Amino acid sequence: TLDLPSRETKFELEQIVGGFQLKAGKAKLKPPAKIEVLVAYDVRKGNPLKKYDSSDFRLDQMPIKIKKPSKGLILTRIHQNSITADVTKDDFELLVTGFDQNRDLYVKVIVSEGEYDKKI
């Protein structure tokens, strides 16, 4: 099950065999922007992200594969079930595979646009 905000058209999230693809939507994101992708196996009750267990998978370990280089993105952090990336182009793509095909994936995408906070 993919968690898609219905009002969001700045990205598209598609299920593919063994994973998902995140790419630019019709309403383009304006760089600089940040994307955080949170992934867990879906559960019958409760919040899948709160019930994430690192023994299910880790995004930084096999068999999970993140296609590199990811088009239009700079991956800044990959940890447990989270990928953080800087959007460098309004046409971007992230492809992640290697998940158990017998389980449903829950994917949440958080987007922040605009100037980055800078400390001088």
C-alpha cells in the first residue's frame, strides 16, 4: 500500500516489482528542495512506520538496492528505513528494489521546498 497525499502532484510514487519508484510529478518541485522517504512493511493494525523493525530490512544493506546515480537527486542520508535527498533538478527519479514481494510496502514521502536554513 502506497501512502500518497491526494493533493500532492509534485511527485509520483509508483509500485514496481520488489519496490517503488519516486519521480517528478506534473507540478515540478523547485530546487533547492529536500525529500525524505520513509519505508516500512504494512501492518494490520497501527502505524507501519512506528512498527518498523530493522530485522525486516535496512535501506543501506542488501538485498535492498537503490539505483545510483539517482537522477536529479543527491542522496544525503540512508539509514534504517529512511532516505534523505536533495533535489538538484526539477526532473528527478529514485528507484528502490529488493523488498519481500509477499509483503505490502508502506511508503511516506515528505517534501520541503525553498531556501535551506543557513548558519553563518
